[in-house]
Amino acid sequence: MTADADEADADEEADTETAGSGAKPVAGRPGLLGRRRARRRVSTSQRRRRSSALVLALGLLATGVLWTLLAPGGNAASASDSNEAVRQGRALYLQGCSTCHGLGAQGSSTGPSLIGVGAAAVDFQVSTGRMPLAAPAAQADRKAPIYSDTQIAQLAAYIDSLGGGPEIPKVDDTALDDAALSKGGELYRANCAQCHQAVAQGAPLTYGKFAPSLDGSTATQIIEAMRTGPESMPVFGDRQINEEDAVAVAAYVRHLTDAPSPGGFSLGKYGPVPEGLLAILVGIGGLLAVCLWIGARQKR
Ligand code: HEC
Ligand code: HEC
């Protein structure tokens, strides 16, 4: 090493020392060395100033980007969206439902309280046309819905805002296609068939009530019915039938009601009894008629 390089080294050390300790530069070393050091100190402090400005700018930029990406912007928009839905839903509710369910959905003599029934109950009742009820009856019938999907969502948002409750289930087609039909069938026969019958065509219950046919029910409505238990139907909660199994039941019901009848005339899918009856009446009855006809011809 040359003396010059040594000097430079020493210089470097001194510099890092000052930078490290943050203390004032060591004063008083005279001559060429001192000037060189001074020049170098100026350039490093300039560089340092420039780089800290750059870091500051980058930091600000990153904060700005992160703010726009993550921070309240999006949430604020969706929160005000849902507030708007609740507001619209309340207006629809006051107009179409409050006469029976009360101004604050607390219930009245003509309709039960809706606090805590959840968005699922509203979506089920209104999308199947059961609500708004036209007049008191033993049981609300399925009808064409009078509210649009958007309005139903707004009504549901309003009722949900009053006290929570079961959410509207989200079922996608792939989940339905992939569902285990055999498991769904097992659960259906164990839990639903006693009222809705083996092939979901429905049947009368007591006191003018009836378990309706499930022909027109969508998968969403089937799960909503399980979760909310309309009228005399029991509630099937998450613990009895979990989410995956509920989708399997829905898939099975859709399969039952959509499946073609490879055997031809399905006779309303009432099962072996009407089929046997038809065989006796038409089949044996027909044979008897033919026999009688032959007998009558031979007498002559
Ligand atoms: C003429 C009176 C009447 C009107 C109007 C009416 N309802 Fe009902 N509602 C009832 C009665 C009675 C029941 C209970 C009997 C039943 O479920 O069939 C009921 C039940 C319900 C339920 C089920 C509650 C539960 O415990 O699961 C929901 C949800 C509901 N109504 C929502 C509505 C909404 C939303 C509207 C307005 C679009 C509306 N109703 C309009 C009388 C009414
Ligand atoms: C105790 C009898 C009973 C049992 C058990 C029962 N239901 Fe129901 N279900 C009913 C009645 C009654 C209604 C009609 C409710 C109304 O009109 O408000 C109904 C309505 C429904 C509807 C609505 C159909 C429509 O017209 O839109 C569906 C879907 C449904 N049930 C599915 C099921 C499934 C799935 C199960 C089994 C997990 C089940 N039910 C078990 C009695 C029953």
C-alpha cells in the first residue's frame, strides 16, 4: 500500500466515525488533507441529502399508493352502498309490509315480528311470492314474486340491519354439480320426505296446511327454507345439516324434480300405489272388458 492510499483509508474511517456518531466533524487537521476531507464531506452530505429526499419521496409515494389501495376508500363506498340499500329497503317495507309486521318490524296482531329472522327469511318469503301476504290464510301460497331482485335485496338488507339472522346462502352451480347426490338423498329421506314426500311432490298436513311441492324451488330457496323453517316446517340449522350437506340436499331435490321419467308417463310421481291402482283398473279392467265382449259375442 502506498502512503496515499493509507491516508485515504484513514480519511474514510474518520468520515464513518463522524457519520456513525452523528457528532460534528473533527476540526483542526490542517493542510491538504483537511481540504480534501472538507471537499469530500460536502459531497457526501450532498449525496446524503439527495438520497434522503429520494427516500422521502418514495415513502410518500408508497404511502399514497397503499392508501388508495387499502384504506377506507373502498370500504366507505360499500358502506354507503349498503346504507343506501337499507334506506331503500325501509321505504319499501313501510309501504308494503308494515301494515302487518309493524312500523318497526316488531310485529302486530296480523303478522309476526321480523327482528332477527334474517335476510334469508325475507329472500325466501318474498322471492317465492309468499310475501306480501294478500289476506290472512292458513298458509301463504307460493306465487309469482311482485318485487324485483334488487328490491328483494333491499328489503332483506333492511330486515338484516334490524337484528341479523340467517344470511342468504350463496350457492354456485359448480358446487351443485359436484354435490354428493347420494348423501343428499339420504338426508332428504331422513329429514324432509315425511312432509314433502319421496319425490318432493308435496302432501297435505293437518289444519288446512300443506307441505308444498318443491318443483319450482331454486337451490337458494331450498337452503333458505331449511335455515329459516317457514310456517310449520322445522328449522334445520348448521349443526344438523352443515353447509356442504345443505347443498347436497338442494342438488338432490333439484335432481328429483328436474329428472326426466325414463319409464314414460310418471302419473304425478305418486309412487307404487297409483301405479298399482292404474295397473289394476286399466290393465285387469281392460282384460275383463275384452273377456265380457268375447263372451257376449259367443252367446249369439
Ligand atoms: C297481510 C299481512 C302481511 C303483509 C302485508 C306481509 N306479511 Fe309477512 N307475514 C304475515 C304473516 C301472517 C306471516 C306468518 C305466516 C306465514 O309465514 O305464512 C308472515 C311471515 C313473514 C316472514 C317469515 C317470518 C319468519 O319467522 O320466518 C317474513 C320474512 C315476512 N313475512 C316478510 C314480509 C315482507 C318483507 C313483507 C312486505 C313485502 C310482508 N311480509 C308483508 C303477514 C303479512
Ligand atoms: C314438518 C313438515 C316439514 C318438514 C319435515 C320439511 N318441510 Fe319443507 N315445508 C313444510 C311446509 C309446511 C312448507 C310451506 C311453508 C310456507 O308456505 O310458509 C314447506 C316449504 C318448503 C319449501 C318451499 C317450497 C316452495 O313452495 O317454495 C322448501 C324448498 C322446503 N320446504 C324444503 C324442505 C327440505 C329440504 C326439508 C328437509 C331438510 C324440509 N322442507 C322439511 C313442511 C316441512
